[in-house]
Amino acid sequence: MRPPVSHHRPSNEGPLGPRSRQYSADLTPPWKKPRPVPEVPADPGLVVEEPGTGFCGAVIRCEAGTVTLEDRFGKHRVFPLEPRGFLLEGRAVTLVRPAAGPARPARTASGSVAVPGARARVARAGRIYVEGRHDAELVEKVWGDDLRIEGVVVEYLEGVDHLPSIVTDFGPGPDARLGVLVDHLVPGSKEFHIARSVTSDHALVVGHPYIDIWEAVKPAALGIPEWPRVPRGQDWKTGVCRALGWPSDNTGAVWQAILKRVRSYKDLEPELLGRVEELIDFVTGSGGA
């Protein structure tokens, strides 16, 4: 006798016949399925790119279902929080709302623990001078809260050539220390020789290696790979703007856009951070004589 015909399909057989082990239930081959991507919290300051539009910016706000990015010129765009919706350092990621963690002590932009309700101290006799207005604005942005509590006033020189006369007029002493931050302070430079001529027990001149204070802002904070090289003899700010496609006829506006992207000390290069902290310690007397 012939064995009875079974109407039960084998476990590997679907309604269209035998199901290949290389295919999933929806008949999609595994090599065509999207690979899982990491979920990344949309923390403020995180720089990502939306691939559909090419818009690159830092996270400034994350709400239910959307994230707001700000580009290097201060322009805002709102995007939906979709799977695989953004590129982080060239790789696809899924942005998610940051988890609400335990309350932490508030900190100033410089990383110091904030003192709630603290009042500004009466200004000290000591001062910190920086080269120009942009330098002063950056120091205020990051260290302003600390400086007000310490009673330290920041002024600018409008050029290092004025430094010797300013030091002479100021007359630094034990109770009126003078700290100076100079751009491009490298051995053999004009700035180097001027700094040596005015340094004393009560006047400290320190500097960073950058041609301009712009360069002390980390490129990642601005969404650029690096600061471009500008040929000698060419105005540095103008050359940078042209190389990056920024407006070169209004460097003041470009600087304000850069300054907006600086949210804390994490956006600045260590060579600047150390020098400013050193000056604050010197002027307040906490760094020794």
C-alpha cells in the first residue's frame, strides 16, 4: 500500500513552497536588511549632520519627536527623531532624547562649581589684559562667572604694541597684579620680545600659539575638520573665511557666529585654557607670588 498523503507542511515550508534559510519571513535577503545602528543621546552640543539636507549643526534642543540643530552661522533647523536619521562623524546613528539623570551640581562654562546666589565681588586692583575685543568676549563667555566672583576685570590692549606703556601706567605691585594674555606668543616673535620686556614679579605675560583667538576654538565645535592654513602676508581672518566659504566682508559677524558655538571650556583648545587659568590664579594670588 502507498503511504497516506500528508497535508501537513514541513516547518521550513511556507505558502509559496519551501522557505530558504537565507531569507527571513518577509523574503528579504539578509544582505538587503538595514544594519542596526547605535542610539545616541541628543545631548546639547553634539554635532551631527542630517544627510537628507546636508545640514550640519550642534544640538541645542531635544523635545518629544524632534531635535533642533544650530549651524556655524547660528541658523536653526528642526528635524524629526527618526531611526538612522543622522550622521555622527560620518556614521549613521539614531538620535534619542537624553535620559533624565540625577541632579548634579550646576557648573559654570569654565567647569567650576557654580555658587547659587553668589554676588560679584568688588573689583580688585589687579587686572587681566587680552589683545583684542574678540579675546575679551571669549574670556567673558567661558570665565565670566568666575571672574565676577573673584572681582577680576578683563580689559583689552587693542594690539600688543601698546603693552609697555600700559604696564608703565598701571604700575603693578603686590596688591595690584597684572596678567596679560597674548596671541601667537612663540619664541623669536615680536610678541615674545615685548612680553619679556615687561614681565616682573607682579606682571605675568602668557600666551597661546595661535595666530588669532579664533583658532583656539576647537574645529569640531564649528563643524569643520580643521582650521585652514592661510599664506603668510594675507590677512588671516579673511583667508580663513574665504577658504571655508564664510562671508569674508564681515569678519565681525562671523566671529559672533563662532562665539555662539562656544558653550563651555570643552569647546576650547587646552593651550588657551591653561593660560587663562594661570592668569586668574596669578591675579587673585592663589597661584603663588
